[in-house]
Amino acid sequence: MPHNGKDPTVLIEYCMEDQKPTTPLAALREVRIQKAASLRALGLNPYPATSRRTTYAGPILADYADWEGKPVTVSGRLLSWRRMGGLAFGHVLDQTGTIQLVLRRNSLAPTDAAAGTLGYEDLGLLDMGDIVEASGVVGKTKTGETSILADSFRILTKSLRPLPEKWSGMKDRELILRKRYLDTTINPEKKKTFEAVAGMLHQIRVFLQGRGFIEIPTPILQPQYGGGTAKPFLTHVNALSCDMYLSISHELYLKRLIAAGFDKVYTIGRYFRNEGIDRSHHPEFQMVETMTAYENYEYNMQLIEDLFRHIAEQVFGRTVFTVRGHEIDFARPWPRLRMADLVREKTGVDFLSLATPDDANTALAGIGVHDPQPSVGEALVAAFEEKVAPQLIQPTLVFGHPMEISPLAKPMDSDPRFAERFEIFIAGMECGDNWSEQNDPVQLLERWRAAYRPEDRDSGEFHPLDFDFVEMLEHGMPPTTGIGPGIERMAMIFTGAEDIYDVIFFPLMKPHLSMVNRRIYGVEEPGETE
């Protein structure tokens, strides 16, 4: 896969001493392999099994007064390195920050195979990118920089490839996505997004468990996919000699848990939908799905509002965020508005008064929506999605969805044309879909049969008949409701990311092995990695 007409794996690399383009990668790699051999010849293991680290850089940098003069051992990746006669300086990056090392010829322990230390005279075996360990006391240089004044130094991992040069080495978007580990090494501030996602997952668990929910894992490999309409990934289980699907939803399994007697359950699961890829969709993603017994969708309106506010406060320490150019305040109460009312206010069309699909499609055309719909309800949804949804900026709960698009939801007692269902909209984006679950097995089966179109199996709009689930309902499932916000969508909102790939550390990409690596590793045939 080309990158600007050049191979991104670096036909030219940077040498440690002057940072000027010098040597092809294969030759530079061979030099480093020879340095590893030289370390072994000195009796040093270039890849020891453990470190003697006692602390991280972050606490030292944050509170120098408490650390001054104290002996410490730090470990991390060597990001800079220079020698001036009998003095050497380097910067080491660990999970918490970057701290300077100061090594003096007359105070650094000599090379010692038994101790595993590398002496000053052998520091030429170092390269930027190596992972190292330094022991010494905390102090400051003449320039006032907090440093470790090292008296002992070890190599923990010999790096065989140079790091990209910070200012020009990681500009290619695809290269960044393929080699995120390099991007976060030379730009460690980019780790904050992924640390925030991890914090969100933790606080979601804290919040739900504080409300009495328990987390029970549900299967990713499923004999029958369901809980939504999406094109699944198909796989084969050799031990059972049968095909299975990767989960498009975990909803039907959570409902089985409700029937089993668990009143409040949730899962944070992986979802796989074999559909398009764009700035807000990825074939593999995460959601938190809950099920609550003896409640309806109105319970979840408050639950989801409280969950978003909890994450804002506990993970990010604030409630106001900029999302897609809009200032969003999660501290405000979220308005709860009916879909038909929103459409009428925006377009002047009252879809509740229309009797036939022809009437509805005529009304649609009159407001500039020229995609005919098979029912009045679906016409209402088309009008809403085109004319209203993009303008819902502050967090808003929209309810009153037509039953035609809500096969798993209960109808409203007050108007059975509409489901007990709501969606979340933030900055014009749909950010979650929730409803009171249909637990009447006869009605559900009738809806499934009416919507069952085998010819649509590959369209992504097909909902298979799940008779095992219907059997479970026939044993009885109490009134139940659930939420299912996507983790990546939430992360985009809270971090300000415009692209879902910016909140997924390992995005899905076509396999690729560069020609440089083919030569290095002796791969002669292009094969499936092209």
C-alpha cells in the first residue's frame, strides 16, 4: 500500500549523533545488531528479564523538593543522547514523563557483567530508542533541569531500529495508524486520549456498580446473531463443525440473564459489524449495554444522563466540552422531546395526522426529502433525520419512535403506533438507542416473521428469527429496559476527536508488509500481506 509514492518504513533513517539523513534502514539495523553482539561479548545481556526501577519520572518532576538528594532508579526509553568529553546527557521517557540523566565518567560504575552495568567507556554501544535503567540521586544541573545524577547504568532492551525524527518522521496519517506505538513514543502527549478512554471504562463500571448493576460477560461467538440489523462477520468453529457469527449485539444474552433472575446486568463488549468505514464508524467497536428489570425506558433516560455527567466530572474534571465546534454543557438537564413534535416545529408537517404512505411521501417531498418510504412512521423518521437531528446540539433525548423501526421495543399504551424508545443526540450526532423491551413472545415472533426477508440477508437490514430467544421469552421475562451507548462515540465527544480512528489505538487496516521489511526478513513472495 503506497504512501505518497514512497515506502513509509524508511528508506532513509537518522543517525544518533547528528540527526541527519544518512544510512539505509537495513544497514543501520545491522549496526545495532552488532552492538547487541558487542554487549554480549562484554558479558551483558541486551535483553535482561527485569528492571530494578523504584519510581517514575512524573512524581520526581512534580515534587522536586521531596525527592532532592534521594537515591532512585528509573527506567524508560532513551529519547535523546549526547556526550561532551567526560560528561553525557540523555532523556528517558517512561509512562509518566521524561526526565534527564546525567552521567559522569568519574562517577559512573564501570562495565560489570555480574552487575549488568554499562560503564562510561562503553556508552558508544547505546542508541536512541534503547530502553535503559539509571540509578543515582535526584538533583539539578546548572541550567536548573531536574535530573538523575547517575552512578549506575544498564541496558534493558537493545533497539534494532531507530525512532522516527520527532518533527518530520511521523507525518503520514496511515503510518501513524499502523504504528501508533511509535507515534505515542515521539509524541507522548497523544497517549492522553487512550488513557482517557481507559478512565471512561473504569468509571462506567464504578457508576453502574454503584447503581446495583453486576457485570456478566456475554459471548462474542454466537450461533445466531441478533439484537439489531447489521451485516455480521461469519466464522467457523472446527471443534463443533459449525458456522458462527461475531456478535453484532449482546442484547439478547443480557435479556436471558434477566430471565435468569439478575435484575440489573451489564456488559462492556466487543461488537462486529461488517459494514462501512468512515469517520464515525468502525467494523469493531465497544459498547456498554445494560438491562434493568421492572423498569421502563423512562428509567433509562435518567440513567444515561447521569452516566454522561458522571464520566465528565470523574474522568475529565469538568462538564463543559467542545464537540464538533459546539460548546456542550453536560451539567444542564437534558430535554426530553417527542420526535413528531420536533418534526412539526421544524417543518410544519404533522405526521401524526397523515393516514397513508402516499400522504406521508407527498409531505416528505414538500420539505425536500425525495426518498419514498414504505410507511407513515418511516417517513416521519426520514424527515427527522434530514431536518431535525443535525440541529440537536445540546444533549437531547428524543422519544416516540414508530413501531415500524422498533421490532424489539414495547408499544406505547397511549399510542401503539409508537414505541417506548428514545435516542440520545449530542452535537447533531446520534449517541445511543434505548427502549422498553418487548417481552410478549407472541407479538415479538409476529413482528420478526413480518420483517423476515431472507433475500435481505446480505443487505445489513436482515433480522434473523431466533427461536431459542423466543423460547426463553415464553418462560417469562419481567418488564425490562436497557441502554447501549458506544464507547468510541462517547470518547469522541469527551476528547473532541473528529475521527473514530483517533480514539481506537489499533484501528482495522488492510495488512501490509513493506518492501523494505520483505528484504530484511527474507520474504520473497508478496502473498496475502500486500
